[in-house]
Amino acid sequence: MRERLLLLAATLAAYGASLGSGFHFDDYAIFGAPVFRAGQPWLSAGLLTKLTFWLTGGSAVAGHALNLALHAGVVLLLYGCLKPWYGSRASCFAAAIFAVHPLQAWAVNSIAARGFLLAALFGLAALWSWLKSRSAVERPASRFAFRVMTLFCLAALVWANPEWTLHAAPGVHSAQFWLAQSVVAARYLRLLVIPRGFTVDPDIPAPSAVLACAAALVWLLGIGALWRWRGTHPSIRWILAGLVLMIPGALFPARGPAADDRMYIPMIGFCAAAGILLARIKPPVLAIAVLVLLTAAGASRTWVWLSEERLWREALRHAPGEVRPRIQLALQVRATEALELLNQAAQLEPHNPEIPAHTGKVLLDEQQYDAALTELSRSLALDPRNAVALNNRGVALAALNQTAAARLDFEQALEIDPGLAEARENLSKLPAR
């Protein structure tokens, strides 16, 4: 019990402050995505995660509290799974590293990343139930119950994770995503060993196809070598598990080539290996010092995640040539700085429809309706089915007393997105025909 309480205390020390966080860039999309879609199978990927979004509603506190509780549950399950094999000390070190490592910050602090927490929870629950069934030889009813639970947990492992689908995310080129994964994997492993240089939008150079294939071959050869040497030391088996668990994150194209939350499940293997090695360090105070430093680093990452402005200023420092940090930071700062950031983004990507759409919204908020109308019309010329931009242009048109044109924009926005409440409300405010 003492070890479990210490693990919970470490989890709270590193990530407890996330309870004071708000919504982040990917979190807003979960409110516009329905739990069920027409023709969607009941056991579709991510359905369980969407149900948890529905249960916590639009409350940031409830969303972050559930993420933190799930993370704590995974930590305790990891400890419970490793203890029968390696004893209390090694399993406690492993679970503690998993609990506080700053590479976990994205998965814990982003509500939209909850699928990884659920998948890890159900996967470890399946392993735990299998271990329990081995010790329940004399109780057939218990063995049957554990086997049923194992099957359920393994099914939910896929059911929980919305990224485990073979369909690429909108705007993602699968080939470019796959080519970049050799660089992404190297970055993940560096952050695992040297936890510095975190950012939510890293600048990932795309290697050539030859270099990417060579890196994939080296990766497979490394896995093969570890498989051959897996019996020499228990930590090698867990490093092998971590490397294998990294493969799904490189196979399923998602928005952005790199996102640290994809390392949440592979961290189970790497942290188990690290815990076994730390348990052998003499004196143990050195291992404890490593845990204290990792806890401080995890708490530092949570502090960054507490502010969208801090998060995106950090991203812009690390990737000054990227457009997305400028767009996201523009949403958090005053109009003058926001317009300057968006102007810089437009010079980098002149045909990106998001940039004039956000520029138009800033100008709309500043009541510069003519300029807003120009920018929003430019955005819609590039992306005619942007319901939000249509709604915002309708607001600008209504402010300029062009009621008929505003009505058409609101109606078209609702045709594209019937759930856009703002467009429906704006349409109701227009005078009757």
C-alpha cells in the first residue's frame, strides 16, 4: 500500500496542476464530432473515447480530472503487473518513471489524447487479469471471469484509440507521413533519454525515400537483435516491447508527423526496462535523484501546458519556419500581434485558407468589417466549404447592412454543418424577409 500511495503522490506532483488547465488546440474538435455517425459500426475505433468525451461534457476540469485519474490507474496497473515478476522495488521504480516522465505530458494534459490513456489502461488490465488467472488454478469460476475480462480488455484496446485507423487524417499525405517516421522515432528516443526540447509542433525534416527505407531496415534489424538477446537480461525484453509498440504510431497517418502522446503506450516497455536497471543502482539515492529530476521536468511541462500562449510561443521558438504555431498563437494574443503573426504565416503559405479565415475573425472582433469581409472572402475562395468562415462572413455582411447576402451565408454554413449553433443563432437575429 505504501508503494501505491507514493506512486499516486508522484503522479500528482508531476501532473496534478493539469486540473487547472483549459482546452487545447485538438480538444476543441471533440465537441463538434458526434459520438455516432450514420453507417458507423458499433465497435469503430475511438468510440469508447468519444463516449468519455460525452460523459465529461464541455467541462475542462472534468476532462482533465478524468485524464489524470486514467493516468494514475495506468501507473498502478503497471506496478501491479510488474511486481510478481521483478519485485516491489523494480516495479515501483518503473511505475514511478512512467508516472512522471515529461514525455507523458501531452497524453495527460490534452483531453483529445485520452484514447491513448484508455488503450494503455485496458491493455494493462488484460495483462493483470491474465496474471491473476495464473494464480487462480484452484478456482475455475475465477479463471473464467478473468478470461472474459481479458477478451473485453483486448477488444477495448482498439475500441479506445481513435488514431488506430487506416484512413489518413484530412490534409495528411500518407507517403510524406511514413517517410518522416524515421526522424520522428529518433526524436522520441532522444526525448526519452534526454527529456529536453519538447514542443507540440516540431519541425520534422522529411528524409529521402532511400534514407527512410534504410532507417526502417536498421529499426527492424535492431528489433531482431534484441529478440535474439532477449534472454540475456529482463530489461532487453521490455526495450524490445517498447520498440514494437512504437510501430502502430508510425503506421497510421495522423495530423502532423510527430505527437508525443503516441509514445504513451510504448513508454510502458521503456519504463519497465528503466525501472529494472534503476533498481540495481547503488546507492539507491542516485535512482531517487533521477526520479526527482524527472518529476520536476514533468511538472515543468504541465506548467507550459497550463497556458495556450506559453505552449505556442515555445513551439514557435523551436520551429520558426512553421505556420501552425503562428496561427495558434494568433488566437491567444492581442489583435496587433495576432495580425502580424498571421501576416508572417501568409508569406510562408499564401494559399492556406486557414490564414485569411483567422485574419478575418481578428478583424471582425476589431469591428473592421470591410477588411474582415475581404479576408473571409479570400478564405472561402480557397475553401468554399468552411462553415465557420461562412458564418463569420455572414456576421460581417450583417454589420454592413447586407442582410440578404448574410442570410445566404448563414444558411449555407448550416447546410455544411447543421450543428453550428452560432450560425443558427445569427440567422435567427436577422429581420424577417
